[in-house]
Amino acid sequence: MARLHSLTYGPALRQAINGAGVRIWVSSYVVSFNFRKKNDLINIIMNSIRSQLEKGLDIRMLIDRPRLHKTNYHVNKFLMRRLMEWRIPFWVAPARTTCHAKVVLIDDNTAFLGSHNLARSSFKNPLELSIETDQADVISGVARWFDGKFQDPAFEYFPPGDYVISDIYP
């Protein structure tokens, strides 16, 4: 199966996350949401990910390093704070590189790859395009890609723990 998603990406991703049983691994350049708005689809997706973590699923995120004067600086600082609070493990791209891949791996049976960031503007843009697939060779390739990044010492790893967030990003 291979499905193309433009405006259907958000609902399809939400459904896949809610149906996950083993793991959810996410790579995104931008994750922008308003956690105070209950109807914000990205907030709903992030809350679904948190619920899956509480059920014991393997949740991991790979994000771009917040760099001053970059367009994603503030949203990624905010994201890091939330991931720390929620005890979701994440890796930050090495300095002087950009984590621009938009990939989500669900269990060993579904992958989403494409141009969609996890941001409302991306979900509402009819010019964004991503593919959802269950093709075994693609799934194993995506899993190997993630494993390579998670094992690369150049990526800064933030395990679940008790952080003084102002020490990380004041």
C-alpha cells in the first residue's frame, strides 16, 4: 500500500499514531503546536504520542538543533522543553547540520515520508505532499536510517529524566 497525502496527512497520521502498538519514531524540522488549544491537531497528535508513551510504546524524536536567528529557533526550544517535561526521549541534530527529514515510523508496518512538518501551516497547505506506506523494504530502510541517527555520537541525546529546563535553554 502507498497513499499520497496532502490535506489528509494530519488525520491519517493521527489515526496511525492512535493505532500504534510498539513504537513511534518521529523526525521533523519543525514541530509547532499550541498546547493550550484543545482542538489544535498538532496538540492532539502530541497528546496521542504522550498517551502511547504512558502505555509503554517506544517513543523517540529526532529534531533540529535550535539555532539563534533560524526560523525554527523558538518552536524547537519550546518543543525541547515540552519533551523534557513529558519525559519523551529525543535526539538533537549535530551543530552545523540541519535535521530536515520529515519521517514518522509506526511499529514495523507503516512509514510516512514527505514534506509535512508537524505544524498547522503544513497540514493546511495543499502544496505539501507525503506518502504513507507499508512496503517492507521502505519500512526496514526507514528503521535503519533512524537507528543510524540514534547511535551516532554526533547527535545529542536527551533521555527521559529530571531536567532543570532553564539550565538547558534559559
